[in-house]
Amino acid sequence: MNHPDPIQGRDVAAGTDPLVFIIEDEADIRSLLAETLSTYRFRTEVFATADAALIGIGQRMPSAIILDLGLPDMDGMEMINRVRARGPVPILVLSARAHASDRIMGLEFGADDYVVKPFDPREIVARVRSLLRRAAPAATSTSESSERVPREFARFENWRFEPQSHRLVDPDGEETFLSTSEAAILTALLKAPRRVLSRDYLLEHGGRDDTLDRAIDVRISRIRKKLTRPDTPTLIRTVYGSGYMLTAQVDWVSG
């Protein structure tokens, strides 16, 4: 008997296959996604509303989330923001809107990927696998004690960024979590401060699965907003025709 190919990105903490939350109000689509993902050794939980999903997330953070933007009880951007406030879980957005501007909007919301309905369920499997590969450092760090495994983090202009957990802490101690792609892009900039990094380089390191060229620009814009404080200059400079540069001095610390 043939078995499905094993997946990457297993749930390290539980020692089991990754758990995916499917948040979709159409029952047929929920069932189709759950059955397909189960075939490829994902565990799934399904939710018809945002409120029900947020209760589930409060009980346990999944490995990834598949989110329909057209839920009946909550705006898609608000739902993503609420999830982001709790952790760096990868979010794959489903939408019936196929225009490029709609996909840009989905990325601006903070989604890690965007798929248009109707879709091939096997494409969803491939994209979830890819998101889990990209999110592997964060998943590993949340399953290991910080007392046993030193974590590397960056300090710059009184900010603190932890690549493993995607956690960004401002000078006043307020924290937020970046999406998987945003965290990868910010890490690349922090690893090469005061150097111009091309958009192609950033695509390779933080958005290699994006076919939409503007994806990097959208994510840079989101990172800038999170790093913005009153009466302070931007920390990420656009070098027209060349790319982007982080202007701050960066100190990497283990501990």
C-alpha cells in the first residue's frame, strides 16, 4: 500500500504531525481542505467563524492557519491582527477576489501567502508545507526552553528583535509579532546593517514563494510601520534603483 509523502515541519513540541486550523464558513470547502490535508499527514481543526477560531487559538496555537477573508463575523484584517498579537503562526489567506490589488491587500493585512478561489487542494498542501519550512526556526524556538538553548537576538536603536520567535519589542517594552516573511526580511536587513540589499536578494530570503513583484515592497512597508516612532527618522531607507538599507547600528546578542 502506498502512503503519502512525509511532510516537513513536524510539530516538535508534541512529537506529532503539524496542526492546521482551517477557518472557513463554507462547509464544503472546510471538508475538502481537512480531508486533503489529513491525506498528507496534517492534523486539522475546522472553524466556521472567527470567534470560534480565536477560542481555539487561545487553547492551543496551531502550526499554521488557513483563513478565509470572507468570514461572516469579523473583518479579515482584524482577524489577522488578533492572531498576530498572539504569535508568529503562518497564515495562508483564501479569497474569491483574484485581482492583484486584492492580493496586495492580503499581504498588507499581514498574511504570509494568498490563494484565490477556486483552487486545487494539492496547491494548498504545497503552500502550507512551504510556510512551515520558512517558519521552522520560530516553531523550534517555541518548543524549547530558553534556559537550555541560547537564543540570538538583535539590538538596534533601543529595539529588540528575536528571529526565532519573530518577536519585536519597541523601546517602551511593547511587543508585536512579525509574519514569517516579514521576520525573514527584517533578519536579512539586521544581518547586513548599513548595506544596500537588492529586492531580488530580499525576495530570495523573505519571499521566495511570491510571484507578485510588489510583495517585498508591501512587506517592507509593514515592517517600517512597526518600527515607526514619533519624531524619529525611518530605520529602513529606500535606495531607489538599488533596494533597501537598514540605517541603524546592530548588535547581535546570545542569551
